[in-house]
Amino acid sequence: MNLKQLTYKAAGVMIRKLKLYNYIRLRSDNRPAFPYPVVFMCGDDGLRYINACLTSIYLSWDKLPEIIIVSDGTPLARFEKELVKWPRKLEVIPWETCANYFRDKGNADLFKYAVDEVFGKKMVSILYHAEKHPTLYCDTDVLWYSTPREVDMTVSQPFIQMSTEAEEACYSRDLLEHLGEQRCWQAKPFNAGLMYLNGDFSVYPKWKELCHHLGHAPKNDKFAEQTTFAILNNHFNAERYWSRSEVMIKTDDIYNLKYTGKYYPRIAARHYVYTRPTAFWRDFAFMCAQKNNWR
């Protein structure tokens, strides 16, 4: 690693430790409510990222959503202590609430996947809320630049709309081959960092085979969860997704000072895949500096 890279990484650490979100006023105002909640899954390592993400929502959206955070096992008291004070309803629940829901429905395989894998915890958390209400799921390493395009909630269920990868798809080859869903390689490369979901996805014809594979396949397949959602997106509504002009993923600016909001003013959000130690905090610092919301 050269001096430039070390400098940018050190700057990212410094900005992260400054906790700039603690100096931004998040006050209740007269903005209307966003029509469905934003769901996150978060643990101790993601608390500073989710606080930055929430602050970016507050600073950039013209409607304010309710927030639901699913803990990955981190004590709920930790969230109560560390989270920014969101001006609308915010709820934190344990991942077990979501996993137990599927266990009680008789889906022991999906429950096992959640118990064994952090990506399984994420998956059941998203599916649980999708069955209950329209849901916008967001990874913690996302920053928002404007209000997202709302999804028509009258479309037939189940419905899923994902964002797209910067380049090639990152999928589980074993899972696609097991289900005979290799066609996903030829479709849009989907990413599970930002998704809209609504409905019960167990109507997918190969649902039992899918859940069994997740629960019993060799562990540490970090793309099995993303592959599952891509399979569902391709099956139910392959032509519906957020394009890269709406939700950006890019990796070539990890070591420079170019603020994403300046060079890409029309995006709604950016998912900082592989760039979160530097570009995420660079952009968050620029974002905070441009807003007149300091305490």
C-alpha cells in the first residue's frame, strides 16, 4: 500500500471517528411520511454507517420514512445508546423475531440458514417484513442524495425490485445450478444492497428446494442470499429494477476527493461496495458540510 492509499484510509478513519452525524440537527418537521418503512439490518460494526445513512436520508429526502432496524445479535441497548435520534418512528427488533416467524410456519430450513449465517439473518429479516408490509430494504453502507423513486404499491404480489451491480453479477454458482436458474447469468446483474419487496415469496415454484439448499449447503457462501433475491427478481418481475443512474455502485474512486453528489447529481443513492472505508466517509463529510443543519 502506497502513501496516497494510506493517507486516504487514515482520513476515512478520522472522519468516521468524528461522528459528524452527532452535530447535525434531525428535527421533526412538516415533511409528509414516506409510504413504506425503510428496513436495515445492523450490528455493532455498522452503527456509525447506519447513523450516516439515516442522516443522509434526513438531509436529502422530501418525505420522511419510519425506520425498522433488525439487530444481528448486538444487544438492543447498544442501539438505544448509539443511534441518532430519528424524528419519526424508529423500532429495533432482534433477528430472532424474524427467524422464529418462519420456524413457526414450518420452514425449518430457512430458520437454520438464519441461525448459521449472518446473510441468512439478513434474508429472513427482509422476507419477514415483506410479508407484513411494503418494504424498502437498505444496507448500512448506502448514502442517499435524493428521495428514491417510489414503487407502485398496487402491482401484483409478490413483487421485488433490486438495484444493479456495477459490472458482472456476484452470484452463487452452486445455488443457480442446483435450482436450474442459470439464466440469471444472462439477465441484469442484481445487487441486494437496496431493494423494494412486498408479499409472500414462498409462491416461487422452487421455494422448498431453495430453502433446503440454503439450510444444508456448505457454509460461507456469501453470495447465496444475494443470489436468492436475484432469482426471485428474475422470476417475478425481471424488468423492474433500479438502474445505475438511480442507485450507483462504482469502485474506481476509492482514493480521490471527487464528491459523488457533484459529479452525479441525479442519483438517488450510492451503495459503497468495496469503497466504504474511504469514499463513503469522504462523501458524507462533503454532504454534511453543504447542509445548514449544524447544531
